[in-house]
Amino acid sequence: MITTANALDALKDKFITDWRMKLCRDDNLKWKSPVVTSDKVSVSNETYGKTSYLYFHAKTAELAKEIAATLRTIGGKPNFGWCASDPTCFDLQVSRFNGYHWWE
């Protein structure tokens, strides 16, 4: 399984301009969230217990396919079934990190 850093680094320059990991806080809860700068794709995340995902929403279906193909070259397994009715969206399981909702 690939890490968030490996996934986003692989997309740098061609699909995203830059990214960084931000520490978020709400009351006593803390979580990490990748902040992606791009005019081609947005990225969000969630962690469910021991499983973390990145969620991609590309500007076009063709762009989503290209991004997914790049992630496959580094060992990622993009899943277009997450939002099957929208071909611009897919998810990608990554190595666990304390992402959004990790506490649930």
C-alpha cells in the first residue's frame, strides 16, 4: 500500500502544483489533512479505524483516468466504484494516518 506522501508526490507538477500536510484541531481532537494546490483535481481524506483513504475529484473524467493511471504506476489501486455515477471521482486507500474522523 502506498503512503499519502508517495501518492501526492507522484502527482506533483503534472496534476498538482504543490501539497502539504496540515494539522487540524477541533476542541480536543487533532487530525491531519493534506492540502493540495491544483486547478485540475481536489483531494480530501477520511480515516475509518485502521483504514485511510484519499478522495479525488478531477475536473474531467479523462483527467481522472490519467491521475488514476499515474497512481497505478507507483502501486496505488484507485477505486472508481466509490462514486460509480460520477466518472470524475475515485478513492485510493493509503497507509493509515490520523486523518479526518480517525477517532471514530
